[in-house]
Amino acid sequence: MRSMNKKYVHGYDLRENIRLQDQASTLVELLHSDTSYPAGSQVLEAGCGVGAQTINLARNSPHAHIISIDISESSVAEAKKKIEGVGFKNVSFQLGDIFNLAFEPESLDHIFVCFVLEHLTQPLDALDSLKNLLKVSGTITVIEGDHGSTYFYPDNDLAHRAIQCQVELQKRAGGNANIGRELYPLLNAVGFNSIQVSPRMVYVDSSKPQLVEGFTKNTFTAMIEGIRETSIEAGLIDKNTFDEGIKGLYRTTETDGVFCYTFFKAIATK
Amino acid sequence: MRSMNKKYVHGYDLRENIRLQDQASTLVELLHSDTSYPAGSQVLEAGCGVGAQTINLARNSPHAHIISIDISESSVAEAKKKIEGVGFKNVSFQLGDIFNLAFEPESLDHIFVCFVLEHLTQPLDALDSLKNLLKVSGTITVIEGDHGSTYFYPDNDLAHRAIQCQVELQKRAGGNANIGRELYPLLNAVGFNSIQVSPRMVYVDSSKPQLVEGFTKNTFTAMIEGIRETSIEAGLIDKNTFDEGIKGLYRTTETDGVFCYTFFKAIATK
């Protein structure tokens, strides 16, 4: 399994799936509303996971042919169940390795990659493999987060230390939790053209209760809470420091709190 | 001089004025394009400095009566010269302390405050004073940067340390270089209504050469370079570390570099 680091930091358990669903719903408009593919086009979603983003692709491009692949059999099964459960007919699923996909070179019109590169030890190789599959003038869309873009009020050093555990765990597993800011240089290095990166900042204050719940608490803080045991076992942090850090994150969800995080979305052509 | 800390970190020298001009020009569209006041309205610009933002106010609100005040006599003189030099007739200038202005309570339609709160030891008191001058249903617009929003590729610890010198110097002078993220809680604490904060992120990669020059190099990095001597004299950092940090910032302006900074703009009503 060359493509995916072994310790997939987000895990595959049920709670995590629910979290990924919450995350996807809250962020749909911000991240996906400007992605829509023409009727008849062949679109590869590389690394569909449990289908959290697939559902938006299917909805926004009703007459495109979407092929969603993932390296995890259980994820593909769940994604398939989810999409077919909602009644979409425009998505087919395949088990596959992003570095070794069963497509002819230059056979795809568009490629969509969301929250995948952050987990790969060789993101450049992955982009290069995908570029080979893309028709000339086809587009690639890449969306990634960047944990280093996180700041908040009140500021809290222990909260930053807890977040840094996630960055470090992901690094040890071969990934990069701060990859969002790198999308331009990565796509440029592989030779894509007309690269346009747009940051999508999630700004949360108490006038936006849905984002306080849906993003600050149930997406970001829940994600950091999810690495408590692993971080402590790995000796990255002690229990008290971690728990105080989590309190610091919840503190930002009070009336006078503010939370900021930025995703990056890149579109480029071959 | 209660309102302004003594060591105004940005200084008042010529080079600094030029830098503030560059900064203003590069950021005009991002920060100012959505601020325009109705014909006949009385608008106070509190803390106009050398007039870098006054010129945008004057241009975007040609039939409003703009009153621009600053606590520095030389700044007011320069701002006046600049605005009158361009031929705008809709701005009058006054020397004045933001905490003790010569206006009747509830006499102003709108108030505009840009890059001012970051320098004040009592930003809440300043907002409260300004609120008293505002008519009921009048608006306040506040724009501030946030140095803690700075991140870049390649990441560089020494560059962050050099930036932290600016944060620390501003703090020692009674200000807050990370105040942007606090606009919502500050305005809320003073009792403003309908507070809407929108982050204005400056994202710079090498596909945007004007921003590489105008923002990363000539605004942000020039600002940090400007505190070299003061930081070293204050014992915050040694020469080599600082200079390597500056190199790290310039490194982000190369073909594969990326630089991110976020301003915050808030609009609220009384």
C-alpha cells in the first residue's frame, strides 16, 4: 500500500464518519458551490472516502459521469450505499490506488481531489499520476485544509499545543496537515497550467451559532479531541496540557470568542 | 496624551510614510471598495494618519462630508496636503484626540476607523467614545490587521520570530498587533448592534507578481525590516536570527513561495 500512510490519522470508525459528514454539511457552500461539471464529462473523484464530498459532486453535476475511487474497500462500500441511498445515478465506484488507477492516459475530462493529498507521503507523485490520466485542457480541482491557518480569540498556547499534536501525528504518518498553503507550488511543480488558488476562510464568531456548533465544536475541536489518546501515548503531550488545550478551544465558542480556519481550493488545467 | 501610546511602532518618518502609501494602494480594492457613504452624510474618520485611507474615503463618497482627525499635527498637515493636492473638496481636517473630540453627542452619521485600534491602550474606551458621537442607527466601520494571521510557504521559524518582535514591541507600547480577530468581541462589548465582521485575506503566490512586490515585499516584509534596530536594542532577538528571519520572508516571494495575511473589516450600527 504505497499511496496511503498506514496510520490514517482520521481513522475509519463510526464517530469519525459522522464527524466527516457534519464537516461536509457545514462546509458544502463554502467549498463546493462553485464546482460543477458539464453534461457528459468524465470526472474522476480520487480518494472519495465515505462519500462526504461525493454527494456534493453528484448534486452539482447531475449529468456528468462521476467515477469515485478510494483505496479502502469499506469506505467505497459506504460511499456507494450513501450515494445510491439518496438516489443519484451519476456516480460509479471503484476500489483503486491513486498511484495506479485503471484508466487510459488522457482519458478523463476532469479530476477532483478533496482532503486526500494531506494524507499522502508523495503528493507530487499523486498529482503527476493524475495528470497523466487527464485529457489536455482538462481540469484538476484540489481542496485541502491547513491546520497552521488556525487562530482564535482568546488566544491560548495550550490549544495551539494540542493542535500541534495533530500536525505532528499526521507528519509521523507521512502526511502534511499544513498542505493547504502549498497547493500552488505543488501543482506548479507537476506542470499544471492556469493554476488558481482561492483560500476559503471559515470565520466564526457568536453571531454565527451554526458555525460555532457545526465547525468550531463538531468539526475542528472534535477532530483534535479524537487524537487525545494517541497523542498522549506517543508522548507528544501530557493529559493535563491536552485537556486544557481542548478547554481553550471550547472557550473560543463563547459569546466573546472567535475562531478562524482556512481551506484552500485550487483549480488548474493540463 | 492618553489615547496614543508613546512609541508609535510604525513611526513617522518618510520611508514609513511611503510604505504606508504602498500598502494602501495595494489593498484599496480588498479593504475599501465596499465602503461608500451617502450624499450629505457626516462621516468621521478617526485617526487619519497621513491620509493613506482618507483618499479612498474621499473618492468612494464624493458627496459625503468627511471630517478626518488625527492626534499628530504633522500627520494631519500631510494628510490635508495630500487630499487637497488631488483636488478633493469633501474632506475637512482637525487635530484631535479620539477620546476627547469636539463633536456633539449623536451628531455623526457614520464613523470610519482604520489601522488605529491596534495602537491604543484602551480600544474599548475609544470605541465607547466614538459610539457616543454617533447618531442612533449610524454605522461604525473598523478595519484592522492581525499579525497572528501570518503564515507562509516555505514555513520558517526564524521568520515567525522576527514577526513576533513586532507583536512584542507593539504590546510593550500598549498596542495589540493581533487585534483584527477581536473586532467582534470589542464592538459587542461596547454595545454596538448588527455587527458583521468579514475577514479580508491577502493570499499571495507567484501568479500574482503585483502582490508579491506590493504586499509581501514592500508592505509586510518592509514593516518587519523596519523594526530591526529597535528589536535588537530591546534584546528581543539577535542580529543573525532577525536577518535570517527576514531572509525567510523574502524566500516566500520566490516562484514556489506563498504568503498569507488577513485583515478584518467590521461594520456595526448604534
